[in-house]
Amino acid sequence: MQQKQKCWTAEPDFVMKIRVVVLGAGFAGLELTAMLSEAIPDQLDLTLIDKSDSFHFGFSKLDIIFGLETPEAVHFPYKAINKPGVRFRQETITSIDPKKRVVATNRGTHESDVLVVALGADYDLKATPGLIEGGNEFYSFGGAEQLRKKLSSFTKGNAIVGVTSTPFKCPPAPSEAALMLHEYLKQHGTRDAVQITLVHPFGAPIPPSPAASRVLVHAFTERGIKFMPNHIVQALPKAGMFAEGAARVVGESLIAQVKGGEKPRPYSGAGSCYVEFGEEKVGRVDVDFFSGPTVKGEYLGASIDLAREKRDFAADRIKRWFGT
Ligand SMILES: Cc1cc2nc3c(=O)[nH]c(=O)nc-3n(C[C@H](O)[C@H](O)[C@H](O)COP(=O)(O)OP(=O)(O)OC[C@H]3O[C@@H](n4cnc5c(N)ncnc54)[C@H](O)[C@@H]3O)c2cc1C
């Protein structure tokens, strides 16, 4: 984030406005936008830019693969955003001048007093030979939709859920995919004809939480899922809740500058990940990266209550971020 002190725009009614341009309307960009709009609506002139026309949660891709939701149901159009001081622009960012805080897009340029980059991470499918030609991926929305089609005709053989490199988004996601695949095949009467293997780059499914990892490994054994851990690569969880937490610290810092007040404490690195276990049950891992000498992870066992909490989490974010 770059910023210039005390250089807000003046409007005829003499309300000083801060021009904020937020690049990327994902977990981080939406959270920051909602925070600023709620805290300083009259002083805010915020442009939120994303190349897509709608938001979806990363975890909704699992629902797409296994036919639990339709694509329409998990997309939230940005045009519905109704937050004071905020305008959304569907544009593709082509270059950023961090010194001048000017952004070029396919439709023009945007100048700012404060420029926030929240563009997430892209995937490099070509980096894994054969993946495009012979494999499937579910980390992109299109990939999840393709996989859903392929699964409908998959009745026997080997299914390998693998991670191609680290760091990768949401460490529980591969384990969730293996568990949900088990349930899907069971429901379709084909589980006995399929060997499911989970090839994982870490020594445990969720390294910061040994308790959650133990439960997951036990769940794999119970369900006949072959777990192949690898101890070479070190862990880095990159989940949406952490992007949201980091965005909050940026938001608090900007609000303190506009309203006056103390600067926030640095980002604590604390957050949670939900883990789908199938049978409509969800577990939760609370991870704390920075407050102690080592990363700590607490595990809450899978339950129907936590499945409800996850649904409420998503509904609450959509309400806050979109203001509808
Ligand atoms: C299968 C799966 C399951 C997951 N499950 C969970 C979970 O249960 N819990 C959890 O907390 N997290 C989960 N995640 C991780 C979560 O989705 C990401 O960590 C989160 O989206 C990161 O947020 P972000 O704001 O940094 O980036 P993103 O959400 O990726 O947002 C970046 C935005 O920038 C836009 N953008 C990028 N380039 C441009 C450009 N040039 N011009 C204009 N716009 C651009 C993109 O369109 C995008 O909307 C999961 C991820 C996957 C793939």
C-alpha cells in the first residue's frame, strides 16, 4: 500500500474526501472496502476494481465439483454492491505506477491518494507437465466445472488428488476434496470400484494443527483413502480468512489516519479454516502464526453446528461486503 499524507480531495460542501483505489475485489479487497465505507462514509471516494463481474468464495468450488450448488447460486454480482462512498468498476488492470499511485486499466486510468493492491495469486498450470493435457484442477472456477462434468462419467479406476507446488491456497482443500469424493462415489454406488489417493506435499494434512491432521488421517484410513505425505516441503497456509485479517489491519490504519487515533497493532496472523468432512459435517482449525515462538493450531471436531457456522460466515460476509 502506498499513500500520500493529507492530500484528500475537497468537494464543494468542503467535506475532505480521501481517494482510495482498491485493486481486486476478493476476500481482502471486499473486507477493506466494507470497513472503510462503514467507518468513514462521508470522507470516502473509493473505487473498487476487478476484472470479474462477480465474487465467489474459494470453498464454493468444492460444492461445484460435487454438484451441491449451481454456478449461479455461488456467484455474487459486484453490481449489487451498495456501500456509501464506494463505486465498483469492472476493468482489467494493465499496469500500476506505485510512486504516482496511478493505475492503468483496459478502460482508462485511476488516480488515488491511497492505492491498495489486493490482486490475489494466479495459477501457473503449464508449470506441471501434462496437467493441462491429462489432468484436472479445481482451484479455478472453470476447472471445477470441468471436473464436475468428468466425474459424472467416472465409475471406476484411480482418482489421485494431488498438490503440484507450495505454497498453495487453503491447505485443507485437497483433504476436503478427497473426503467429498469418497462421499460422492459412495452415493453413486461406485466407491468400491475406485481407489482414492491423496498426494500431499506436507508431512501432515494441516501442519499447524496436529490435532486436525490426526483426525483427517484417521478419516482417510476409515474411508480407505490412501494418504501419501511428503516431508520435504514446509507449510504456509494461504486462506481467505488470513487475507481478510490482513485487510482489516490496512483498514484500521487508514481509518486512524482519517479520523485520528492510534495506529493498529501489526497483523497477528491469526485466523481459521473450515474443513469439509462430508456427511454435512464441517470441522474448524484456528491457526495462530505470529504470537508465539511456533505456529499453533487448535482443532474443533467436525459437526453439523460448525457446518451451520460456515454457512453463517459466508452469508455474513456477503451482507457486509455488498451492503444488500
Ligand atoms: C478450492 C479452494 C477452497 C478454499 N477454501 C477456503 C476456505 O474454506 N476458507 C478460506 O478462508 N479460504 C479458502 N480458500 C482460499 C481463498 O479463496 C483465498 O485465500 C482468498 O480468495 C485470497 O483472497 P485475496 O483477496 O488475497 O485474493 P482473491 O480472492 O484471489 O482476489 C483477487 C481478485 O483480484 C482480481 N484480479 C486479479 N488480477 C486482476 C487484474 N489484472 N485486473 C483486475 N482484477 C484482477 C481477481 O479477479 C480477484 O477477484 C480456498 C481456495 C480454493 C481455491
